[in-house]
Amino acid sequence: MPTTHLDEADLNNLIADLENRWGAKSVDMLKDNSIRDRIPEIVLLRWETFIRQRIMLREHDGKVRSEYLSQIPKSSTQNRVTSKEMSELAA
């Protein structure tokens, strides 16, 4: 079976499609058994998988972003441009 790589936008679209099709938000689908009872099991599994993948992707993105930002040297106050200097540069 071929591998499909989904980004956060793809997952958001897939989840939104399921929410629209079944008339329920993901949070409600996860908590409310009366909603879950009217949705086929294969659809529930797919929906839950998309939600789980989105959570994992967001966590991974957060870790990558944090690691990247930790490697950028913090600027000192000596190198900062004042608002007066900015307005002079903009003129």
C-alpha cells in the first residue's frame, strides 16, 4: 500500500469534511456515544486517526520550532534599533 504524506492543512481539511458530512464537531464525536453510534466504525477509526496524526504533527512542529529558536542567538540591547532610528530608516 502506498504511503501518503499529509500536512496539517490536509488533515484539517479531512477532519472538516468528516465534521460536515456527519454534522458533528470532532470533540463531540469523541465524547458523545449517541453521535458515535450513528457513524460507521471504519469512519470513526479514520476520523480518530486523522485527529491523532494532527496532534502528533503539531507536537513535532512545536519541538522543531523550539529547537530551531534555541539555536538562534539572542540579540543584545546594543544591536536593537530604536523606534526613532526605525522612523528615520523608513523616511
